[in-house]
Amino acid sequence: MSRAVEGSVMADSAARARYATDASIYQMIPDAVVVPRTVKDIEAAMEIAREEAVPVLPRGGGTSQCGQTVNRAVVLDNTRHLNRILDIDPENLTARVEPGLVLDELNRALKPHGLWFPVDPSTASRCTLGGMAANNSSGGKSLRYGIMRDNVRSISAILPDGTRARFDTDAPEPGSYADLVADMRALGRREADEIDARFPKVQRRVGGYNIDALTRNDLNMAHLLVGSEGTLAYFTELELGLARLPGEKVTGVCHFPTFYAAMDAAQHLVTLDPQAVELIDDTMIALGRDIPLFRNTIESFVQGDPAALLLVEFAEGSAEANAAKLAELSRMMGDLGYAFTNNTKSWGGVVPVTDNNLQSAIAEYRKSGLNVMMSMKEAGKPISFVEDCAVALPDLAEYTQGLTDIFTRHGTKGTWYAHASVGCLHVRPVLNMRQDKDVRTMRSIAEEAFDLVRTYKGSHSGEHGDGIVRSEFHEKMFGPRIVSAFEEVKARFDPGGLMNPGKIVHAPAMDDRRVFRYGPDYAVPEFETALDWSAWPGAGGGFQGAVEMCNNNGACRKLKGGVMCPSFRATRNERDATRGRANTLRFAISGQMPGGLTSDAIADTMKFCVSCKACRRECPTGVDMARMKIEVLAARRRNSGLKLADKLVGYLPRYAPTAARLAWLMNLRNKIGPVRKLTEKLTGVSHRRDLPVWSSNPFRDDEAQDADPDVLLFADVFNRYFEPENLRAAIRVLRAAGKRVAVARDDSGRSLDCGRTLLAVGCVDEARTEAQRVIDATKAAVANGVPVVGLEPSSILTFRDEFLALCPGQEAQALASATHTFEEYLVQVADFPMKPIDRPIYVHGHCHQKSHDAVNPMLDLLNRIPDADVTMIESSCCGMAGAFGYAPETIDVSLKMAGLDLFPALDAAPKEAFIVADGTSCRHQIADGTPRRAQHVARLLDQVIEY
């Protein structure tokens, strides 16, 4: 097949592992993966598959909850290349797009036109329009805008036999497609009465094929393809209906003492004509409070400990109209009997949220509900299989109570959130899918839950589709005649049964453990780890538990906002997303892929991980790939040793004193072109990069050894030997703040090292030795309440992160608690006089600062400068990432990372602007890739303080 297509064809075990799962409980290893560049590639792949009788599976973001996007087939990954916007027509409110386009990317392009695509699933940052159409997706605004089916105008597709057709409302020209339309119309006429009798009368009905569309006089054939889960045709182009952007928004957060009360209230709140009514239960609140990314957001809008919240959103276009709606909401909550008992509250039972940033943060938290639930660090997880049943609003309270009773009878509980406005609530009972008894419980709960849904004439699938988990229940919901009609549709479109077989019709049993991610033979043998992984008890515990925290939600595939995952943003390769790495690691440690952690496939998988730690903060389930990479490097180092290039990186702190004495010689390499090329292979440094310039006057510990210090300054190797003026400036600033400063060193007077460079090459034992030296050298001061402060984020924040895994115990924890970045410490001390500044300040945050939520103190500090105009550059990783940006095999990706957001932002900044970047690597990347020069915040403060 590789000869027939222009794009990539992958059949190695690692690539197949990365596409074997989605966000469901299922796993099916594909036969191969094709990443097509053109529609011609798709046609060629489908033709070969047809000739060889091999199934094909079109795949978007791979975020399915039900197993739609896994199969033993040739996977066609649309996301890397087939992701263009073909046309935007603001006048007619339409857009034409390719199937691999991510929803957020479309909305970013529509925003300047005052438009958006109003189907807004929680996975908008990574789900594709093709996948949304295939799944008949919806979202929080469906109360007002409907679901995917209501917003798709037409679909151009390739049928299994190779025919290309445009599915829309037009009468087709004579030919095979016209014959198909005629046959479908005949089916619709024949089954109209049965469809009317058996199809649930709720908006959120997405189970089965949309054969009810065939009964309409104004038939749009595209609606039959919507929700077909890749079983009928491959979509090449979608025409979408657009909407005007809603005006100014507000959110009223309604607090309830019981879950039942919230469910009963929903039917009344929707009479106020809100844009959305979303549920958050107490379990999600509690879990969110344990996730650093969401903790502050939750505290800003949750009062006390409610059993449930309803987020009621209005978009009336003006502040006055929105305020009126909030007042109505407050009165209604009071009439329903739900008001705060605290008399100081002016809003009965409602916390009003009018700040746009806070509303966005709350929306992001709610959208992360699936993944917040999966952040439980225990063997049992909230499992999706009765997740999104939908009932009419008057029945919602009784239905949810009935489902809760079912869970209780089976010894479990459910976690609840999502779309109260349309009677579609996401609920996941907590089960352990590795245990036969819990698998049997899952089957029993599913049977009883779907019986309950049918009692209320609801839909067993209200948002997430059928896949493996629900397809077998269609007969229970629709009856045998409708299921026979579904089979007829499938046979007419795909007589060979090669398009994503086993979904919607002819499905396997939902509890067939042979297609589970953790099947009956799944096992991970014990192996010794270099780091402490006890914080991840998980199913298998330790490192295994940490790896298996990934539930494949795909948040790491977002292309804008936050930091995660910078290498994926540059390559668009599933291998380079945190999810892709976690899946490959899981296959490696469980023996499903040869070679284990030391294999070349794992090395290739981890190659572009820059250890930015963004996933540590931004992954909703807490996958910490940077720490896992250390474990992989340690295993590989034990197996293969170190190359010279690794030694030059890892042992930098050891040879730096000697190198600094020969600074003139060390710096010649940058000035002599032939030497640069000659040493590239030897040193592992690309000839295209300048190396950091060694200072002939490096920083000495005795430059600051005040008696009885108020602060211990950690002098990292980078600032000490390459930019010592940063340390000297920091000392002047600290002293201007009235602080006595001493540089941290051990009892013998030796300088300290954080071990960061050693960890970067897998020398964990040696890094542990350095970490223990730091702990021992600082513990007396820490015990006396003296803080430890550092300038280089990647170094000082090692004390708060890796030290806890290297030297677990109370002493390491005490040091972590006493550790601060320069700005975190300085922002707490009294103000010192500063001169006004008449040049704008642009700030790039180091990834580790962002991971530890340490950027805001820097912004707060800079904003204290009189007349300061401070702009935070919204960017992901700068791409340098220590040695990553210097290596010949990674320099191009390094520069591409910076070219996505950072370089354009600097190009657009005023020429006179100060550029502030605390990271040594960040400053070097900026110097290499732009005409700009960045400085540490200590240097800027040193210029404006009035000494």
C-alpha cells in the first residue's frame, strides 16, 4: 500500500499500538495505519482494501467513548493532512471543510466574521468535524442550536465501491447514487409507521442509523450519513451551517442541597430560555479541587459543599438583559426553595458569574468532566457504558433516582455531570474492568438501565453514539424490525461489510473481554523503577498505574491554548502526543510490544518529548510524561550506557569550573565554521546552533554569604557559568528588598547542583546523590523557616518535583515547601521604590513555571513597576528545552515549536519592547530564532529599582 499512496503507511507494532484504543474501555489492534495526504490517497487505500477484503476505519481525533474508532482494520487518520477549511461563506452562513479539521480551528477562523459552528462538544480542542458528523455529536448549547444532524448541510463521500457522491437535498443525476437514494426512500416509506412508533421523541436520540430522515419529504441524504460511525462511507468534505456569535454572556451557578433537587429543578430553569444548563455533582467538585489546573477556578464559584450545581448560561446580547435574566433566575430559585442560608448573600441560591475569564475557566472545567472523573487514582474508574441516556425533562429526577438505585443494588455509585437542559446526563458507575465480577456487574447495570430508559420512552444513546458498547442493545430499544432496517441500510451501502464492521449492526457483545483494553490476559510483570511512583496507587500501582492513568481523552492533541503538547502541535503525529506515548509505554510494559522500555521503538516514541511538564498540569487525568521519560532514559542508560553527547550534557556541572577557566578556548567553536561541522557528530550539537557562551568571570558562592540570611539563593549551573550577571542582579534586588542573602552550598563549601542535567540523560542514581546533597545542605535553614530561592525555573522547580521522587520523605517535602522561584519569593516581600518605565514589557513563561503555576507572580511583580505595560505571550514551549534544541535530529522540530506562537508574537511586538524570559533555554531560542534578546526578570528589576 505504501507504493500506492503519497502519505505515510505504518504497520510497525508501535504505530499500531497507538491506534488500538480510543477513550472507551476497548482495544483492537489495527492491521495498519495510513496517514493520507490527499483524497486520492483515500481512494487508493480503499481500493486496495476492497481487493484484499480488509476492513477500513476512518478516524478523526480518536476521542470516542464507545469504541467507534477502534477496529481490526486499516485505520485512515485524517487529522494530519486532510484538515483544511475549503470555504467560508458569511453571507449564507456556511463553511466547507475537510474531515480532519479540528472544531476549535474552524471556530478560530470564523470568529473574525462574527460566526461560529454552534455544535460544541467538550472535546472541541481536538475532535474533528468528520468525527463529529460520524458520531452525530452535540454539546452544551444543543438546547438552542441542536445537534450535528441539525447543522450539516451536505456531505461529499466515497462509497465502499469507490463511487463518489454528494449527499444533500438535491435530486441526484441518474446513476448508482440515484439508485441508492431511491432504495433508501423506499425503505423510509415502508418503515414510516414503525419508525414513528419506536424512535424516542427526545432531541438527544443518536442511536442507530437516522432512518427517520428517510420519512421526510424534504429528505437530506447527508442526515443518513450523520451518526453512521464510519460504517457507510468515507467523508471527504462537509458543508456546515453556521451561526452568529452569541453576544455578551453570563452564568448563574445554582447550588442545590441534594442531587434530586437539582434534577427536578432543571425542567423549571429551562423555561427562562437559557443558552445552556449544565450539571456538576459533588464528586466532580471534590476531584476538581485535587487538580491544580482547576482548584482556583472551583473556589471562585462554589459556595460551601453543595450536592449539585446547575450552571445556567444566558447570552442576551447586553449586560442589562443578562442582568435581568440573572434576577429572574434568582427569583425562580427562591420560589423553588433554594436560597443561601447566609444572610449576606444577595442572590438566593445563585452565584452570578459575569467575568468573561472566569466564565471561560468554568466552561473549561465543565468540559473536562469526563477526564476529571477519570483522575481517580484507584483501581476502580468511572466507566462509560450507560453514560448519556436521555429522557424528557419532567422525568429527569425520577430517572436519575432510579439509575442511582440500580447502582446501589450493584454495590457501586455513579458520577454525574453535563447537559441537564436536554435531559442527557453523563453518568459513570465506578467499576474495575480487570475483574470478571465487575464486568458482569457492568452487563447487569446496562440491561437494567436500558430497561429503565425505555420505561421513560427515552434514548439509550443521547450523545456518544453506539460503537461497541451500545450497538448490541438496539433491538431492546428499537425492536427487531427497526434493527432489520438498520442491517438493510448497511448491506445496501457496504455489501462487503468492510467499512468499520461491528458498529451499529452485527456488533460484538459489549462485555466481550477479548476486545477490552485490559483483557483477560493483560498483565504487567514487576520491574524495578529508578524513581518513586508510590503517588500512583492505581490498578497496577507505581509506574504501571501512572502509565495507565491515560484514558485516551486526547486533551494533549489540542493545537492552541496552554502548553500541552508542544511536539504534537509541531508534528501533528499521534506518536508525539502524550496519549500516543502513554499507549506505547503501556504496550511495552505489558509485553504487547517487543523490547520493553529499552526498545528502539520506545526511544523513537520519546524522542520529541521535551519534558515541558505541561501534561503534569494540563492533562485532566494527571499523566506525567516528563517523569516517565526519566524512567525510560534510566532504563535505556542501564541497558546501553551513555554516548559522549549524553555525557557532555549530563556532566556539565562537573566540568563547568574547568571549562570556565578556558572560556576563550571553549567559545572558539561558535566563531569557526569548520569546527562547528567537525564537532557535530562528536558532541551531538547541530552546527546550526551557537552554544551558550562561557563567562570568563563566573559567579562565585562567596559573592553573597550574608550572616544570618533571610533567604538562601540557589545558584544553578546555567546562570553561574553562562550568565552570572543574572545572579548578581538578583542579589542586588533581594538586598534592595532588605533581605540578607547567602548562596546555598554544602558543609564542605562545595557548590550545589539540582541534578537536572543528569536526569536529562537518565543518570538517576547520580541525580539522587546531588538531590540528597541539596537536602542535607539546606535542611537546617529550612527548619528555621528560611526560604530557598532560585532563578532558573528548570533547576529550582526540580526541588518541588523530581526531588520528591528521588528522595521521598519528610526532608524532601520540607525543602519542596520552602522552595520558591525568584518572583514567587519577591512578590511576597515589601515593595521597593522603582523608576517608571516607558517601554512595553513582553513576557514568555518557562514551561516549568507554567506547570507549577508560577507565572502569575512574575506578572504581578512586573506590573508593580510604575507605568508598566506588561503583555504575557500566549505560547507553548519555546522548543529549546535544554539539549533538545541543539541536537541535529531535533533542531527542526525545536524551531517549528517556537515558530507556532512565540516567534510570531515577538515579531509583532514593538521593537523597543523589553523581552523577559526566565528560562536559559528560552533566552537562547529567542536569540537564535529572532533579532530579539531576552533577559531574566532579575536584570530588568535591577534596572528600575532606585537603589
